Amino acid sequence: MTSEDDPEAYIEAFERHAILTGLDKVFWAGQLGALVVGKAQAAYRPMPRDEARDYDAVKTAVLYQLEINPEHYRCKFRAKKGAEERRPRLLLQLLPDLFGKWINLATYDREVVVDQIILEQFLDNLEGHTQQWV
């Protein structure tokens, strides 16, 4: 994985390839660890050996190091989309995907989700000095 790669797309492709080639999951962590570079490698390298054998722990550490988390998806969901992403079909695929990664509806009930979105929109519409106060 290079710094140019989309980390999630890379990991998804890695997992699919590992499954399709029949690679036993006990080897996934070591394989992924050998393929990552830069900040992702900085997450893998200091892991204790036992933890570095656990694929889910490695994947979590890499994504954490690259700041791929709910806040990342919230920002992407709220951000102005580029010309390519504004095509209606693509946008209709992109928004639910980003929303689902931002807010896990299995974890939160509807009321919590609604409150979060309304609060965020409320803050976004306030003047800068008022936002800091709230």
C-alpha cells in the first residue's frame, strides 16, 4: 500500500484476494504488515508480536493510525463533493455508504442519530464565536 492508495479500498482488495486465493486467515496479519508503508507501517511495526499476528488488531491499528474513523466519515459525508461525485447515481451510492460508516445504526438508536445530526447542523449554522461558546 502506497501513500497514494485509498487505505480502505486497499484493505478490501487485500481481504478479497486473500479469500479468493484461499489464504488461511492466520497469515493475513503478516501479509498485510509486509505490504503497508509509511504511516500504516508505523502502526504495525511497534505492535507486540502476539498482537501483530491478529489480523483484526492489525487492521484496526492501521486504520486508527491513518485516522479512518467515524469523524473521518462525518467530514466526508458533510464535505462539498467534487464534480465526479456529484453525479446523481454515484452520489446516491456514496452518501449512504459514508453515513453508514459515520454512524453505525446497529449501535445507536434513531433518536441519538437524529439528535447528533441536528446538533451538528445547528452548530454549523451558528456564527464562529457562538460555535465556540456552545
